[in-house]
Amino acid sequence: MDGVTIHQRVCARCKQAKPASPEAFRKTNQRGRPGLSAWCRACYTVYSRERYVHKRLPLVERFWSRVNKSGPVLVPEIGNCWVWLGRLSGDGYGGFCINGKTHRAHRVAFLIHHGRWPDPCALHKCDGGVIGCVRWDHLFEGTQSENVADMINKGRRRQANVKGERHGNSKLTTTDVLAIRAALARGETQASLALQFGVTAGLVWLIGRRRIWKHV
């Protein structure tokens, strides 16, 4: 209409300018995605359909679709790690939902390969450098006391009031974190940064949202 300015916004998914009205944009709370009203209606509709189909995939296919099998090599004799790209818990371990209950992703990997849950714990052979590793032959069974001893030996025990790269569980430095945030601001994807820095996409998301490394 003459004399009326129609404001537009750029969709965070298709990068095209669309009318900035409630009917044109929809919100999404998917982890790692932009905030409210960031996608246009067409993109959100496509995403919803893709998610609907994905949730109905067989468990095994759904699980491995969230895994990067080109992770870092920490122990040459056992090969590279398979890095979990899905959701992460507060301590950095992957999480995977089965029948409404979230399980440790590496325990699910053990279940898929062996047909049973680890009894009682699943420990990593890859020195804990990638605690999101879900490669089944990097896992072995152990008792709870062995699990605690393994955690201490690999420097992954929680340390009070120790932040950043001084923490025994940290794989990144302050420089790495600043570089990740700068790259995210430039539009680089979480998956590419996760591969570049040898961490999970979920950890990159946490850094970008300042859920962790808040002091930097």
C-alpha cells in the first residue's frame, strides 16, 4: 500500500528477507538454533516435518545420526574417537533419550553393540580426552570404584573453584573459547567448530550461549 513501510527480517535458516509479521516467522527452541522468531514460516514447516520423520527412525539409526566418526586420535592403537554431536549433560557427557528417559550416550553405544547395558559402568579407553566418545570398542566394563579411580587418574575429578583451562576436565584454552565465540558470531556452524577443536557440538553451543566459561 502507498505510504506504508513493510518491515522485513532475514530468516536465520534460508537467509532471505521475509515480512516481519507474526504470521511470517515462527519460534524454535531447538538447541543450537537461533532465538525466538528467527525462522520464517516456510523454513520452520520444513524443519518440523524433518524432525517428525527423524523421531520415527529406528533407535540405532537415530543414535548414529548424531555421531561424528572422524573424531581426534588420542590413543593411536585403538583409532580415532567417535564424537557425540547431540545433547550434553552438565558434566559434558552425551545424553540420548529412550522411551522418555535420558541415558548416557556412551552407555547406549555399549547397549547397541552388545545387546545389554554395561554392568555396572562403562569406562573409556581413550584416556577421557573426549568424554563424549561413543565408539563401542573404546569402552569397557568396570565397577563404580574402578570408574572413580579411572576418573581421578585421568584428571577428570571435579575441582571446586577451579575455572577454565586450569580445570582438569578442560580440553580448551581461553584462546580457544574466544576463537569459538568469534567464529559463531561470523556464522560458522557448531558442527564444523566441534570437529576443528575436537569437542562436541553441544559443548560449542554451551560456550556460545555462555552457559560455561562464563568468566571469559
